Amino acid sequence: MSTPPTTPRKKRPDRFVELDLTIDSLAFGGNGVARHDGYVLFVHGAIPGDRVRAKVTKTKRDYGEAITLEVLEPSPDRIAPVAKHPGAPWQVLPYEKQLEIKTQQVDDALRRIGKLGGFELEPIVPALETWRYRNKLEYSFGTEGTAERGELVFGFHAPGEWDRIVPIEDCLLASEAGNAVRDQVLRFCKEQGLEPYDRRTRRGFLRNCVVREGRRTGQFQVRLVTMPGELDQDAFAQAIDADGLLWTQYDGLGETTTSGETTLISGREYLEEELNGMTFRVSPHAFFQVNTEMAEKLYGLATDYAGLAGFERLYDLYCGIGTIGLTMAPRAGELWGLEIVEDAIGDAIVNARLNETDNAHFFAGDVRTALRLLVEKAGSPDVVVVDPPRAGLSQKVVRRIIDASPKRIVYISCNPTTLAPNAAQLVEGGYVLRKVRPVDMFPQTPHIECVALLERA
């Protein structure tokens, strides 16, 4: 009796070993894909065609992760980086190549993960600006040098390293005015002798700083995030040129800018920005698209896909401060927005009033449980627009949308790998995926935004 052939076991490399690897492709998220004795490694800082020296940082049964130490032979596509910036890993790719890869990844996710076909993949909408496009930056504090008390620095985490901060002198993702405000914060902290927080020892004071800019209004909102302690608020207010200056105190272990107690030091608590001819108030913790100019393109595309004729009942799920729904409301009969964050709903109501939008109604509630109640109150929607977090929609929320039975669903996605299974479930529930169009909101990065239209069969 013969023994059946066995599949050769993939040889898993040891952690921290250094390997010479050739990169075959790019994975979702932007890491290069290489194979070592059949074992898949996702390599940070490498692009297809590169031969690199990389250090293995993590190993699992079927795949591992590595970080590039040196490019031994560059890819024919590789170009010189413009800036030393950990937040712009794709700047070594020509911009046209970035657009091509993002389009391919959206198509691949829908076909491979969602098992979907028959839809029209429209050309990607390129960014209006490939640098200095962000209206919000979250910086971290750290030290530079080997001494126990090194020099205070202000920048971003090094890739894969939670305890090392890469100092930034000129952040090319922020405007020049935004960089000037950031420099004022660093100068103040140095003059005050403030120390960065160390997560290992639980000592120190400074954690993060969020700088927000109204690209159209010229307003700035600065929020300093620290451990609980003492801060010379008067000196801080005099040192920073901002329309709103806030202080968040947070003593948790993890790094976050959305928790803790926030107080207003000076100016206004909210920032104003203009979008598609409308004015929006943005509270300190509220979500607002970080690329103002491309947000107009994104919402304009979503409005076109919605096909509103002036009489429809429009649902805006995960509506936040109301930006998407309010830009569509003039073309709809009535707008109903639903969002779990109560402060965001407060902003949405104010924004409707600011823009004299009388057909808008906003309610706080979890979409999973509140959507059915909304249908009972307002009636079934004609059109649903949904802009969920990166994790996408839960299966229960998708079923709730199917039960609401809208004629059209406009799905705005920041992650094609979660759009794909959601779209597949909607197709199983009686909808047809008509078309999808990527929008490049984040040049020099692997992040992909897209808009999909599904219609009831």
C-alpha cells in the first residue's frame, strides 16, 4: 500500500533573523509580499521588484512580517523619496503607479474576496494635491538620543516601533501654516521643560498633539494630550496662534487621542470648515475627512451615484456631523441621519441649522438596533448612503439595510477588503453591484477610498 504524498511544510524563519528577499507584489495595507522557502513574508518599506535585506519581526503559522533594512537592488519603479516621513511609505512609487495599484486592489478585493463580477470599475479619481493635503495631523512626543533625558522631539512613530518617535521638521502632508503651529507647540514644551510620557515606566507628561486646520477658513484647532498634571495654560495660550486651544488629560496605558477629559483653554471649542459651499462646525473629537478638497470630490461622486430627483427619503447611516447627508439634502425630499456618537449628532443638528437645511433630521443610536426603529418612525428609505469605519458593516447591520429595502445603496468605503464581503452579502440579499469608483484621498500612502452603487434587483 503506497503512502499518499504529503505537502512539504513551509520553513518558518526565526524571529529577528535577517534575510535577502525579492518582492513579488503589494498586499492590502501597502507591505511588499515575498516568499522564503515557500513561507510568505509581508515586508514593510519594499515595493514589487525590489531585492532587499529585511529583518523578520513577527512569525505566525502561515505568514510573517519583516521590515526593510536595506534595498540591495531597487525596483525599476522605485524613485527617490521626497521626505523622511514614516507616514508616506508610497512616495517611492511614481504617482501614476500608485493610482494603478490602488485601482487593481479594489478590483481584486471585489472579485477575489467578494466573488463578485459584472460591475463597472470606473477610473480612479486622482488627488488634486499629492503633498500638503491633510487638514488634521496627530503628532507624538518622544526623546532623541541614548541618554536617559534626551532632547524632546515631536513627530510620528517609526514603522513597527511603538517606543521610537521620528522627529519631523517639515511635515509635507501638512500645510506650511500647519507646520508653523506645530513648531510653536514644540517650542513652548521645550521652554517649559515638559517631559514626554514613557509607556514603559509610566512617567512623563506629554503624550500627543492634534493640529486641525480649516483649509477654506484658515482656522486652527490645537489639542494637547497629556497625562494628568499641571500646565501653565496662560503661557500656552500666549505661545500658540490658534482659534481654539484645548487640553486633554488621559492616564490610560494605550496611546489614543479620543479618550480623556478635555477642557477649553482659549478661543472656541469647535473649528469651522467649508465644504461644497456649506459651513460645518467640527468638534474636537468629531470625525471629518482629512482631505478637504478630495472630500468634495468624494461626496460629489456619492451624490451622483444616489441619483436623487428631489422627492426621495434619504438615510445617512454613520452620519457623523452630517457632512455627507447635508451635501445631498438639497436634492432629496427628506434626510434622516443616524449616528451612535451623541456629540456628533449635536454637531449635525447645528450644521443643519447653519446651512438652513429644513428637511434634515438627526438621531443618536446604534445602527444595529436603531435602524429598524427609524424605519418605523420615518418610513422605508428610497436611498441609503453608508460610510462605515474601516471594519465595515456587521452582518446584522447589512441584514437591517436589506430589510429596510431601499432602491439604491451608496456605500462609501475606506477599506475595499471589508467592502467586498459587505457587497457580497447585499447581493445575496437581492441587490446588484452596478459600479465602483476609487478616489485617491491619501496620496503617498496605501489607503484607498471608493464609492460603490448597489441597486435593488
